[in-house]
Amino acid sequence: MLRSRATLLNTTLRLLAERGIAATTIEAIAEQSGVAKTTIYRQWDSQPALVLDAFGSILQTPSDPDTGSLYGDLMELLTGLARSLSTGPAAGLMFALIDAAERDPAFAALHRREADTRHSVIVAVIRRGIARGELPAGTDPAEVLDMLAGPLFHRRAISGAVVDAAYAESVVNRVLAAYGAAG
């Protein structure tokens, strides 16, 4: 059962990346995986349930770095985000999830839950930076988060340009400079 579950999750992820959510049907998953539809339906009651489980299997919570400096912490987090947006199974699927969240409450709930989890780590880092005096008192952590993550998502989704560690470093330096903090 565990092997067929892993096979089904991997097949679902591959099909999601290749075809998108709407074309990742139970029939397509069964055909591509070689696992009977009845076996699939014993584990998941619907295509959205299987797709949500597949997404959940690859979404990882970033660790909360504490390098001793806001710059170091942000570099770790944004370099990780740049890597996630550029390589690995989550790269293209992240945008499929965002798209599905616009149309389906279950996907919207998963997206919100995942985003809140990731945001809480970055917000904690920003709050530590404020507490250490590395950012001005009264700085809105959510605003800083938007200024940090927004350019990386825009570059990947809209511009189609490379999102790498060098770009992440450029964004961190510009955001910190905007707040009068040194990188």
C-alpha cells in the first residue's frame, strides 16, 4: 500500500507539472501509474483530495535561520525561495496551486495554509531584526515580506528571467537599503 501511495503521489506530481490540474484526472493517474482506479479511490475520495495530498507531499516549511544578523537570515530564506522557484518539483507546481486557489476553496485553503506557514518564518526573522535595531521600530513585517518575495515571484512568473542566489542577494540589499539598514 505504501509503495502504491508513493507511486500515485509521484505520478500525480509529474502529471501536474506536465498537464496542469484540470488534466490530472484519476483516469490519467491510473493509466500513467499502472494502479487501478479502485485502489486510488480507496485512498482518496476525489481528484482534488489526491492532488492536495500530492502538493502537500512536496511543500516544505523553511527552517527558521538565526545567523545573528537580519541580512544573514534573509539571505538564507530568499536563497531558498529562489531555489524553490527555479528547481525541484515545487517550481512549476507552486503557480499551478496559486491558479487552482482562485477557483477551488480546497486549493485556496491549502494555499493559504502553506503561505501562512512560510510567511510566519520570514515575519519572525524580520521581527528579530526590528528587535535588534537592524530595522526601524514600527516597521511593518508584512510589508517587508512583500518587498522581499514579490520581486522573486514576479521575475519567475511574469518576466521568466532567472531567479538565483545573486538575484535574491540583490533584492535583500535593495530592501534593506530602502529601510536604511546595511546588508
